[in-house]
Amino acid sequence: MTTGQDLELVSLTKRYGEALAVDSVDHHFRKGQYACLLGPSGCGKSTTLRMIAGHEDPSEGSIVLGGADVSWLPPARRGTAMMFQSYALFPHLSVSDNVSFSLKMKGVDAPERRKKAGEMLELVHMDQYADRLPDQLSGGQQQRVALARALITNPQVLLLDEPLSALDPFLRIRMRTELKRLQQELGITFIHVTHSQDEALALADEIVVMNNAVIEQAGPAREVFNAPKTEFVARFLGGHNVIALPHGHFAIRSDKVALTSTAEGRLGGQVIGIEYQGAYVLLTIRAAGDQEIAAIVPEEKYFENPMQQGVDVGLSWDDSALHPVSV
Amino acid sequence: MRNLLKNPHLTGWLLASPLALVLLAFLVLPIAMIVVVSFWGATEFSIYPAFLFDNYEFLFGSPVTYSVFFNTFKYAAITWAFTLVIGFTVAYFLAFHVRTLTWQVALFLLCTIPFWTSNIIRMISWIPFLGRNGLANSTLISWGVIDEPLEWLLFSDFSVILAFVHLYTLFMVVPIFNTMMRIDRSLIEAAYDNGASGFQTLTNVIIPLTKPGIMIGSIFVVTLVMGDFITVRFMSGSQSANVGRLISNDIALLQYPSAAATAVVLLATVLLIIAVLLRFVDIRKEL
């Protein structure tokens, strides 16, 4: 469904000399969705985001937001706001002045700026730190300030460039809950660039997987995870095996691979790795054709019948769990 | 011995001592000496150890001192203003407009080329250029801009300040450039993202973040100009004076106590200026 507030990329292309960073990407981001651009480093996801933000000029194609072509507008007039990877807080300004920077640029007077900044800081639970300098804040707090600074411009689209990568794992999980909460509260579109599939799966309404300057697959998180269309997507999202069978290549989730006796299996192999992971046990099996296949067995089930490294096993699965993928 | 060396306090003192000794012998002692001599007495033909305030009384009692100090401040202030504007502009261009490191290094080295010759040579080379029948005057006359040679080009305050700016702008460029290179480029983008124009970014982000570099450059330029005597002598054709020339004249007349007293006052003045400058900006981050 298209509404006036959607963001659309139309054969968006970015070249650096000969190198193609983004190759004619078309995509439609629906309003109010949490979208994740997911991909390995150098896949073009950051460049795409920076083009949407206006910090990089597209070589070809356009960016359409709310029905208007914004491709050549300056960043602040697009209705987008960006949250930078390193937060890019102004080190010489207090938290409050950082948040209200855009208002100062517009010529809003000081008391009004302070009031607005206070409201924004309240939204991210940082109101008691208004007079601190960024240096005096922890990573997570700095991020909240950066978020408040981006949101004070009332953007229709918030662009987040690897927002969680500078945080420690514990904070990362807390902040991602926070991001999701904010997005739902504000109802605006978030576009979040990440190379972490966990992050994308946890946050995104829609996942856009990029590789080699193009979109490999896009869709709701569950759809992309459960039915990867290409070998790259299956492997990058993790938790999948890509196996070559006589009638083609298929992706199958590791937890859908069952271990049986050699006679009953659809594919034979040898256990080459056993890793206890807490809730489950991860087994690596070398199957026919020198393919490595990972199988996840619930912990209890595995310890009913523990295995030795090197034993021969059979692998079986339900046909419905197989998804044909292109290689 | 082995145990003694393990004592961290002692090791620390030992490590610091060579530099401390050098500074003591070549900085503290000479200054102490100057301070001591400034209280000595002098006649036309001799100087003798004493503890007199004659030199200071004479110094502060003479109107020449005040006009010479005023002149020195004037040179320092005008030179500071010009080197700041030129230095900031050059540093800004190098840091933000030159994209590749190779070009930055190349252009930066280009700025240092004048330093391959001595100060004096660089100064003297202005003379044939600015002289009454020099390049500047003859060019302007041949263009018909002026009818007769401009007298104020050489041996004037103009030529003194021109030479100062020429000599010392690089001392402004280097620290400012250094500070600018440390500014995270995403801050500039963040400013644009928040709707700042180029000029607003300059005044709200770049200049405040460059302040420590500006301050270090200012200290260089101000101390160099305040302490200089040779530039003023050459470029003013001995027609203007600053404190440095006052001291050098006294020394030429073997009036060491008087020279020492002037030097002490100059040193105190410069230290005071630096103290004031440092109150404005914290440069510790740059060191």
C-alpha cells in the first residue's frame, strides 16, 4: 500500500570512479516501518543510507519522499535526520545545546531551544544530564543524546548508521529495545543499517539484505529468515545450511535437520564437531560431496543419546523445510 | 643498587633529571642572571654589583619606554590579526578542501619552502621588491596606477608588519591545521544534517573546536613579534623601535644592567599576555 509519506528509491546508483558502490537499487520503504539494511561491510548499505540522508550525491536515480523528489535537496530540507555511527556529538557543546543545535541554526531563541531540548531529552530519559558535556557521558547515554538531536527536527524518516556497533553487547541489547520502543511511540520510519543479523531480526519489520551493491532480498523479517531466496541470504542470516541435492541447491534451517541412523537418513555423513551451547547442541556433520552441515539438537534430546566425534550418522528432514535457493 | 633502581620514585626522578638539568643550566640560570644584573649599578665606563632600583626607575620614568612598548604591542596586535586570518584560511583550505592526504602533505611542504632560507635573507629580499625604485613601485608606475613611487612601501610600519606576517604566518598555520585535522569529519556532516549553512558550521563548530590551535599559534606569533629586534631594524630602516631594539641598543653601549632591566620587564609582559591567553582556552588537550 502506498501512502504519501513513503520513501522510495528509484534505480539509485552510486559510482566512485569505476567502482560501483550501489547498483541501480529500487526499493519502497513504507511509512512507519522499522527497516533494516543488512549486509556485510562494503555491500553498499551505508552508501545507500548516506544518499538518502543527503550526505552523498547519487550518480543516477532518485530518492522520493512523501511524493517529492528529494535527491538534490540539502540534508536538513529532506525530512530525514541521521544518527551517526560515532554519534558525532559536538564535544564543545552541552547535551542540551547539542540537542537544540538545529533550532539554533534556524534562529530559535535560547529559552525556547532549552525547553524543546528538555522535552526531547525527556523522551530518551536523559533530562537530568542536560548540562553535561558529551565527554562526561557513557556510550549509551551519548547515543540517547544523538537520538534526541536527530528527533528534534521532527523527521519523517530517521536514518541510523550502525547505531549499536560502538556499544558493549549488554548495552546493545538494551538500546535496541529502546530503539524499537521509540519507533513505535513516534510512528515514523526508521532505516537502520547494520551488519548484525541478530540486530536486524530483533528489530526489523522489514529486512533488506544487500550484497555487492544490490538488494539480494527484501521482506518481512520472518519471511526473509524462513525462506531465503539466495545462498548468500541463507548463509548471511545464519542458522541455515545450503545443501546441494541432485535437483538443485536448497536452504534448510539447522534446527530442521534431524539426526537418524545411517540407514534411515536421506543423506549420510560423519560427525566432525560437537559444541555444547547451553539450550542446544550444535553438531557439524561432513556429508557426501564434502558439504558441511550444521544441525541443532535440543540439549535434552541430545543427552538422551550422546554421540562421539567421528561416528557416522544419517540426516533427514521434512521436504517442506527445504527452500530452493539460487547460487 | 638493584633495589634502589626498583624504587619507582627514584627511577622517575632519574628519568626526568637530564632534561631538568639542561633547562636549569640553559634557561633558569641565565634568566636568574639577567634578573640579578638588572639590579646592578652602572657608570659611563663600568658596571658594578649592587642592589639598586635605578635601572627600573629610569626605565619607568622615561616616556620613550612607554612609546616603545606601545609600538611593540601595536606590531604584535596587527601581526597577530593578519597571521590569524591568513593562517586560519590556509589551514582551513588544507584541512577541509584538500581531499587526499598526499596533496595535503605536498601543499603543506610547499608552505614550508620559505623556511629553507634564513630569516634575515627572507627579510632582506623584500628590500629590492619594496624599494623606491623597486619591483612593486616600477610595476605600479608602468601600469599607470600611480604617478610617482610610493614612499611608505619600505622603511615604514607597513614593511615591518609585512615582514612579520611573512615570517610568522606558518607558526599560525601549523597548530591550526593540526587541530583541524583532529576534528571528526562526521561533526561537519552532523552540522549540515541539522540545517547549518557552511558559514554557520564554521562559526558554530569549526572555530570553537579550533580554538586550542588558534591559541597555540597566537602564543607563537605574539612571543616571536614581542621579542624580535632584527626585523624591526631592517624593515624600518632604523626608523622605528620596539623593546627588542631598546635592549640591543643598551647592549651595544655596554649598558648591561639597563638592558637586563628592560628584558625583565619584557619577559614579565609576555608571560602576562600568555597567562591571559591561557585563561581563555584549555590547550592541554593539544599537547
